[in-house]
Amino acid sequence: MIDQRLPAELAATDWGAEPEQQEQPSTFADIEAAAEVIAAWLQPTPLIRHPLLNQRAGCDLWVKLENAQPVGSFKIRGTLNLLAALTPAQRSVGLVTATRGNFGQALARAAALYGARCTIFVPMGNAPGKNAAMRATGAEVIERGHDFDAAWDAAARHARRSGQPCIHPARHRALVAGQGTVALEMLRQVSQPFDAIIVPVGGGSLAAGTALAARRLSPHTRIIAVQAENAPAFHHAWHTGEDRAFATAPTIADGLASRIPVAYTMSVLREHIDEFVTVSEAEIAAAIRLYLDTVHQLAEGGGAAPLAAACKLADELSGRRVGVVLSGGNIDIPTLREVLDEAPTQHHPRAMGIYPMASLDYGSR
């Protein structure tokens, strides 16, 4: 029944083809269809405000809590939509992907719900907790390569040998449509439009889906993308027009650690993103602490990057209604310990200090 609610062209996708060549761009209609599919599995996530967070960011900040998803990140939206788009025959042979953690957990969970096997390639030395979480969901986890891009190459080779669908975390229409439901929910949870929405970029599916949804529902809302300074492949491509591969992407925001821009999502970002900024490792760490200090929410580096960007753009966004996507909370304990042990004076001045908890505001929309 869920399959029947998908556009026919999604269900008919040839998943064995090169995704950069065979995928058509996602549309707003795809996002609306994805919302119906996802509603069978997921509840809308909260959109919250907090006076201390607003005070520190200098704007009217609305936080979309995608860390509240069953796998701790927004990516479950796209993978549920993707599994619905596959035929039973495609699901029966099992799926292959590469990940640093969040996409793998999301694909493994969605695959399990549909009774499909899942093989996940991760970089050598990947966070043990994330590997364990994927295995606990029933996935086979294989360590290959020094980073995501090397793990992806290994996954693609494996899929060519096995004949299984190889699912890139960002290159598929159904994924972008599923991730676009984050913004769809945000924009329908408020009575007044946002002046800006800030969204992190790793593979670009969340930012692309956000831009497509916002352009239809709130065309005057500025869409601001953010990457880590140490992993600026998309930022560089957006500003220069050059799709360049970087040698490394060393950042605590492992979900943003892409060395190579993805052409499929990059084309959407070039057309629809209004501003693209980067934030430092110090600013990301400060934003992680700020979420803990104020709303007591755990954010991974990528999930904290939009808040870091809001603080960095405080003068530009002063007094504005700003939506930020806390895209995930799957930070490993060693990284969190390092973030919490760092001296506040090393980081953004708006994120210094410890503040008491105040009530969350779900109203006054």
C-alpha cells in the first residue's frame, strides 16, 4: 500500500545505473508524496524555542529536533522513502551503502522494517558505537578505506560484483524527497514564515530537500547552508563553480566530512541556496555545549553547525525569525568528552558560560 502512494517514476528507478546519470531532480510533489509514506512510520519531530538560546544567538531561534528520530538523525526520513520506492525484487537481494554512521543506521533500520538485508561499508577506525548500532539493527558492517569517499568506492565495487542496489547517501531522488519533509514540517508548524532557515551540508540531501520545500511554501525565506571550515567541498563549489576534490576533511562534525561535492545535490544548492557559510571546529564545539547548556539537547557536530552559523551571523540575523535544523545527536563519547573539556574562552563569545534550564516554548507560533 505504501508503494502505491509513490510517484510511478520513483518506483521504476533503475537502481543499478550510475545515480549521477540516471536520477531525475526531486520535486515538491515528491516531497509531499514522501511525507505520506513517512507518516506511516514516524511522528513529526518537535520545533522548539528557548529564551536563553534566543538571547545567546541574538535572534528568534526555532530548533527542529531531528535528534529525536528513532535513529538519532533526520536520515531515517529519506531511507524509509527509499525503501518504499524499491520493488520487492530489489529489496530481496539486499542493499549496499557506505557511511560514517547516521545514514547506515537509518538504512539498516528501514531495511529491517521492510525485511531487507543491508551491507554497510565504513571507514577504518569509524566510531565503534556507530558500528555497533548498525550491527544491532542487523546490518553487516565492513571497514574499508580511510574516509567516507574511500569506503564508498569499496561499497560500489562490492555492489557491482554482487548485483545489489548500491545506495549513495545523497544521490537519489527518493532520499532528497524524504529529507525535504524536515522543512515541510517546519514550515507547517508555524503560523508566520521564517526569515531564514539554516541547514547543514554533508552530502547535500537535507539542504537540497529543504530548499525545494521552502521555495514552494515560503519563497521569501532565505536558505543558508553551512559546512565545517575543515570540510568545505560544497562551500567551495558553490562560491567558485569548481567541483573540487579535497585531500582530507578532518572535522569533529563527521557527518559533514565530505571531500567531494555530490553533483546531484550540488545542482539544487546552486539554484536555490541564498547563502553558504563555514564554521570553525571551535564554533561547532561551542554550539554543542550551548545546546546542552540551554535546551539540554545532545547535538553531534553536524547537528550543531546551524546553531554555530546563527551565532556567527548574529549581526545579519539580529531580531529575525530563524529556523535551524538540529539534524542529529549521534556524537560518540570520546568526542563529546573532548568538546566538554575544552576551555570556553577558545570558542565563540556568544556560546560561553553555563546557564540554567528554562521552559521550552512550543507555542506562540
